[in-house]
Amino acid sequence: MTQDQNPPAESPKRALCESCAGVQQNWRRAPGHAELVQGVNRKEPRPHGQVTVTRYCCDRCGTVWDYENNKVNLHAGWSVVG
């Protein structure tokens, strides 16, 4: 087998599409974009109480996002998963 035929040891990270690259991460109330499809949500404990975290996936590039709805933390909001 040549070098070109060997599968990569680790799959390369997927690049963010333009819409995902424009999402402001870690800032409460920042908007997402139209191609984010809402998935499941879950409750997570925080020092002040429980918050809701919702999973989203971009229809264009496949990037998985979490949105933390936390009114106490100004730096909650959008974050890329993984």
C-alpha cells in the first residue's frame, strides 16, 4: 500500500461554513443562523441552579453546536462541540 492508500490516523476537522464562522461564540443572546437545526435539549447543573443546553447541527457543514441558555453567565451561549 502506498501512503495515499492508507486511511488517516485521525479524521481531519471539518471546516466551518461561512454562516457558522460568523456565529459569536460564548456570548449570551448572540444569534445563531438559519441553517442550524435544533436537536435535543438537556438540563445541566450550575452553581446557581440548572440551565438548559440545546444541541444544534448545521445543515450546510455538519458542525455540531450547543447553546447554553444561562441568564446568570454573560459568557454562556454558542459553543462548538468536539
